[in-house]
Amino acid sequence: MKRVFLFLVTNIAVLLVLSVAASILIRVLGVEEIPGGLNLQSLIIFAAVIGFGGSFISLAMSKWMAKRATGAKVIEQPRNATEQWLFETVRRQAKQAGIGMPEVAVYEAPDINAFATGMRRDAALVAVSTGLLQSMDKDEAEAVLGHEITHVANGDMVTLALIQGVLNTFVIVLSRVIGYFVDRVLLKNDRGFGIGYFVTSIVAQIVLGILASMIVMWFSRQREFRADRGGAKLAGREKMIAALQRLKTMHEPAQLPEQLAAFGISSGQVGGWKRLFMSHPPLDERIAALQQSR
């Protein structure tokens, strides 16, 4: 519950910032200053710039942000047998997947988790927690690494950024259309854009943004199934199943910063309406999907 609450609060805060930025930029550039109505063509253009710009700036900064958020240390030269195994396993899997060698990093955390991020398939970052290295055997850890390498090979980070950009654009445009309707049609304001327009636009953007987040999380869950199949291909199906079963033994959800949660191996187990905001499917469903695959 706490994780979902934080997710919603974070997204609402981001949406408010986007809303204010969009309102200022659109007003300064005269997008809304046309007698009798909205300049939809200009509005769509600037909404796309803002919507896609935010997503891709975050993606471009994702490796730097991930290292700062988790304290991940990139392995420049393996210092022990574990780091050597980790480095060579990622190198082998990256070659199998047809991508460039990612940066390999380790971060201090007791939970079992790993993540991949980066703007390009050939310049990604794959990081694992010390908890994973201590709690999983090499077969299970190999499968987790295969899962993360598949995320990179499939371009999942870029795909989700594109989806988020499209949805951001629709949210910004549609919220202003709703605000315009309320201001002009319901409140009968015919002297520019009144307070009803601005208040309604912000409220609509928050509501639509939450709905958009549900759509992004749905896509994220589908790509987790694909990454599991990729991990099974790179490391072996039984190893991938064993890794997911090991994750089930955890009593606490794996904790990653919100911007990285969708690219971890697991995000904990929740049910009910909270499932709509899950970046990962329930582990039982993932295990069943692998057991049924051939």
C-alpha cells in the first residue's frame, strides 16, 4: 500500500509540474490566445514537445540517476571471483542477445533485485544488489541477469518512454480541451480563459495522468513476461523459474527508486485495485507462464 501511495503522490507531483510548465509555455507562445477558441494545432505540437521531452530527458539521465539513487558502483576491473563471474556472465549474455556490452554495477541493498536502464541498447547499465549475490546461487542469478539483458535487447526502456510520451501528450491536450469546455460552455465565460479553465485543466490533467499511469503499468507488465521468456532463453527455463520461485520467499517487497521500479526483476506482491499500478505481474503468474511455455 505504501509503495502504491508513493507512486501516486510522485505522479501527481510530476503532473502538477507539467501542468504549470505547459500552461506557462503555451500562454507565453500564444497557443491559447486566439479569439473564440483553442489553437489545437499549436497546442498539440507544444504538448508533444513537453510530453516527449520529459520522458526522453529522464531516459537520457537514467544511468546517472540510477547510480546516484542506488549508490551502484560500476565494475571497472573485477576485484574478486564474484565480480569476475558477474562481469563475464553479462558479457556472454550480451553477445548472445546481440547488444553491446553494458556497464555492470553492484549496489548495497539487502533485498534480492537487479535492474537495467539506459537510452541505448549498446550503452546500457545492468546492476545487481548485494542481497541478490548473497541470496541466490549462480544459476538463479544467471537467469536474473538474462532477464535484465532481455529488457535491454528488447529496447524496453525506450518503448516505455515512447508510450509515456504519447500519453503525456494526450493528457495535456485533452485536459485543456475539457477545461475549455467547462469554462466556455458550462460557466459561460466568453472573455478569454477564466479561472474555471485553469482549475479544470489541472484537475483533469491529474485524473487523466493517473489513468495514463495505469496504461503504462499494463505495458510494463506485458514486457516483464517477455523478459522472463528472454531470460529463460539465455539461461535456461528451469533456472528462470527457480529465480522467480526464490523471489517468492522474500517477506518484504524489493525496494527500488520509483523511476527504476519498472526495470527491476520484481516489485513485490499486491492485489486488488493496487494491481493496476503494478509494474510487474504477480510472481505466480510469471512462473505459470514459463511453465506453460515450450
